Amino acid sequence: MKKDLYAAILSGGSGERFWPLSTPERPKQFLDVFGGRSLLRQSVERLKGVVPPERILIVTGKALARATYRELPEIPRRNILLEPCRRDTAAAVATACTAVERLGGEKAVTAILTADQLMEDVEAFRRILAQAAKAAAATDAIVTMGVKPSYPATGFGYIKVGRPCGDVFRAERFVEKPDLATAKKYVKSGRYVWNAGMFVWKVSTLKAALAKYAPQLVGITPKDYERLPKISFDYAVMEKAENVLVTAGDFGWDDVGTWSSAGRHLPQDGTGNAVRGGATLLDCSGVVAVAEGAPIAALGLKDVVIVTTRDGVLVAAKDRVQDLKKLLAARNPAGAASSPRQKGRAG
Amino acid sequence: MKKDLYAAILSGGSGERFWPLSTPERPKQFLDVFGGRSLLRQSVERLKGVVPPERILIVTGKALARATYRELPEIPRRNILLEPCRRDTAAAVATACTAVERLGGEKAVTAILTADQLMEDVEAFRRILAQAAKAAAATDAIVTMGVKPSYPATGFGYIKVGRPCGDVFRAERFVEKPDLATAKKYVKSGRYVWNAGMFVWKVSTLKAALAKYAPQLVGITPKDYERLPKISFDYAVMEKAENVLVTAGDFGWDDVGTWSSAGRHLPQDGTGNAVRGGATLLDCSGVVAVAEGAPIAALGLKDVVIVTTRDGVLVAAKDRVQDLKKLLAARNPAGAASSPRQKGRAG
């Protein structure tokens, strides 16, 4: 256990992408469909032996306080930082920085981690986290945890990897989500890694970067949120910062961004379908079927996502699940084709 | 009102083809999704001014007695004939014959009608029923109510129409469900009508036909069912009988045999989908969505049937709904992918 390592887990998800299983009251990080424990719980257990509970902080929405206390009883409640409103990741990271400085001072090293992603190779994650922490402690750089791409993903941002610097590398530049052709080039080149949104810094380093690029965020706490802009940490700081290092390992990372990608992490039925709960599939392939409500019976379908809860039933073409927010926005409680049960569920 | 006309409505459906909305306890004829009233109720109301309630008989399963009493309070309970077990239509027709003879004697004319089909043009139905009844009363023929085909259906049997005989025609022969090419030829020829499974006879005529082709059915009542074979009336009598007449009119008949064909009779959403209950469809076409349970949200689908109840959710390719029985048979309550809630639902 690295004595001086802190971890701040960002747990502010809003729960739209996994509707109807996820809702504003139970966003993605609380779902236990991937591996039996919630993603939030997994993100804490992954730190066992690396960061003790009293040095783990959780940054989450006020409305999720009780659910978080219940899910993570070992984390001291004062370490659970409650955001009164959503202000994106820059505010969350700066709030974590303020809290860590109080606990550990200017030299404390902190890993910003995510609450709603999967990492299949926990040992590799711990090893790479240790490399990043070592580099962050030894330098005045922010060390971002890049992930060696296993396929040409178009859903993630990439980081161009520069020359080695100890165990890690210089980060040359951040690039937005590419189209497929560009993503293929990136993967083929071997010089790009996925931006997993996790990074490690020393309090003094982060404070200096905030002071330079986002001075209104220095020393903030949740009480200051109302006056803050909504802005991501990548945009506010990372893409501008000059001294950024990056890891380039592989720890089986997946952000499980949609029901479609979730299929990979659900039990497989042996005929190309992913099934959880009571579901009978006949002549189906590429189907993701999750039954938490009424059991599913599916016939003759290809590449379709079906999710049932008592509150709603989603049926979507797999290649359209990224438009789930649009679908939820189209649900009009006042409309003729809507039921009263839909009211207030779309959030 | 024709003084001597009786009607026997066959209401023995088992409720598999409209799962999960239909169940053994609520088979298709009790569904009210097509027009607000149940199909059974519609089949009785269609006879208003033609056959009085005391001359309407219902042949149904014992398990459906209470549901039938509730649905048809105006029908005398003694007219509701309860079958102790399923023995197909030959037994049901013969039972109706015995009952009508007791009520009206050998000259009584009876229309065998169905409880689970739609007829859009009730006036035309009544006119053609009157023609058939007149022919049945005047001759010693069984008069079957053929329906002029509106498209080359492959899901119905056909009857070849012969020379005219008063208002109706001689029936030349019964043919099985054809393939599409054959169905097209039938429709083009103008000489074939759909076999709608409805026919009219005088008690003396039917008794003579039963005596000749199925003597074990003469004079039967539900008490005799145990010893009877399972056999359809078409097969037992109709296809063999020599003296069969047929009507050839059009009264907007549809047997609504599957969820796919049901779409035509549900409210249309204006973008090629049929929707009933709480359902939001985005970029869908040809979708049939019926929500009696949790509301449906569907995205990017084409030609899919979605039906939700609290007991189950069906999602099926439209061109596969005829295999629904196979799907229900595949639901294995003991299997790993099944939920306990599925138990005993497949009926």
C-alpha cells in the first residue's frame, strides 16, 4: 500500500444510458448486472491493498448520498463529497483536490478514478496505477492513465503517446472521438491510447494547473458549486496543460457506455446472445436480453437490445442505442400514446 | 329476425397465439384490444336483430365458464355448453346440434359461428348470413360461409366455388392452405373463396351427415366427450359431404390469427406502426406495440411485434409470429435462463 496515495472516485452519473434499468435514483454506477456487484462497489474493491478506505473519496450528487452510504459502508462519510448540482468533471476534480489537501497536504498524490467502468485485469490496473502514482510523485506532471486500444473504438477520445519518461510516456496531444477510418489508423500506428478519464496528480501540481487554466476552481468545495460553470476537466485543464504524462498499458478497461457494449459483459447463451434474468430466445442472434421485470420471450431477432423492468421496456436496434437519450426525450407524458406510468421516468 | 334461426358460437380457443396478452385463462376471444369490446362480445352483438339471445348457444371450455357468464350476461346459462376437455370442432358442432334439436326440433336452422374473428362490415355479414340460412332451410345442404378473398392469403383454406344455386353456390371442393403462388392463382381465378369456418345447417341435415361420416357424434352432449376423438368438423364431415353450398360475399372478415395480422386492427400511429397503450416509438416502421404492462420505448426497429404484460414480454420478428407456440414450448421453467414467474404461463 502506497502510504501517500489517495483516490477520488467520480460517481456523478445521471443514469440515462442504461434506461430502464438505470434511473436518476439508480444510475449506472449502482447497477449490479456486470459481475454481481455494483460498478461503484467494484471501483472501491479494486483499490484493496492499494488505497485504504480512509484515503478514498467519492464525489457524487447529493441525491445519491444515501445510496452511496449504503453501497460503501467502509468509506468514512466525511470522504463522500456531495455535489449540490451537476457541474461536470472540472468542478468534481477541483473539489477532490481541496479535500485531499486538507487530509494530506500539498505533496499528497491522488488518483482520479471512475465509478462506472469495468476493468477485467485488476492486477494490471494496480500495477499501472502504481506506475502513474510514482511518476506523479516524482514530477510536476499530471499522469493520465491511457489504455492501449484493443479495437478501433469510435466512442472514446485518444491520446497520442510521445517519448518514454521513466515507466510512462509524455502525452503529445489529446484528440476527440475519431471516425472509424481515423480510429483504425490510430490503432495501427501503435502511438495512440484511449483516454479513460483517469489520472493521477500531486496536490501542488493540480493546484498550479488550476491556477493557470481555471483559477475560479482553486480551493473550491461543494458549497461553491452554484457559481461554477459546467465544464469537463479534459477541456478546462488537460488539453491545455503542458506537462502531461501518460501510461499505455492494458487492463481490460471498458467504459460500458451503452446497452450494446454491455452485452460483452453479460452471461452468454452460447448462440451469440447475452442474457440476464428470465429470458427465452428462439432463433435470435446478437440479442442483449435483460429481464428485471416481466420475463422476455424473443423470436427471430438479430442485433436487438431488450431490457424489461417494472417501470419500462426498452426494445432497440443495437446500432441505435446511442440515441437512447433522444428516445427518452420523445416520451411525452401528455401525448396520446403515453401511459401515466411513464411520467417523470425519463430523467 | 328470422324466427327459426339459431346460432352456436364456438368459443374454445386456447390462447397461445396472442401470448402474453392471451393466456389459458384469457384466450383470444376475451381480448378487447380489437375495437374496445372482446371478440366474443362482438360475435354476440353482431347477431343483434338476427338471432335473439335465447337462441344463441356458446360452446366453450369448462374452465372458461365464469368468464363467459360475465362477458355474456344476456345469454341464458343453459345455452352455454361447457366442454369438459378439448375435442376439436367436430365434437363442438355435434354438441350444438344436440342442443338445438332439443330447443327447436329437426327443422331448426343453426349457424355455426366463431368467437375470435373480426368482421368489419356487420351489415354485409347479416345479409349473407340470411342468404345462407335461407338456403339451409330450403335444401338439405350444409351452407358454408365462404369469404371473397381480398388478398392471396396463405394462412386460410380455400373453397372452390361452383355453379350458382339460388343466392349461393355449390361448393366444388375444399383445399388446404396454399403456397403463395397457388393462392395468387386462386385469387386471380375469381373461383375460390376463403374457408372462414362458419356454416349453416338444418338439424335434420347435420344429423344425416353425422350419421353417415361420424356416427359416434350423433346426439352427443359434453358428458360424452371423454370417449371422442380430436377431429375437426371440416375433416370429419365437410370435406366428405356431397351436398355443400357456399356463399361468396365479402364482409371484412379477418381471423386475426397472429400478432402480425392483428396490427391491421389496432390504432395506427401515422408512421407505419400500430400502437396500443403506453408506447413511444422512434424511427420505427411496421412495428406492432401493445403495452398492457410496463410502457414500451422502441428505437430503430422494423417489422417487430412487442407486447408487454405484467406476466411477460414478447418481442418477435413479424414474419416469425406464426412460430409463437414453438417459442412458448421452448420456455423451460426449470432452465437456467428462466424465471420462476414464467411457470405455468406457456399453456
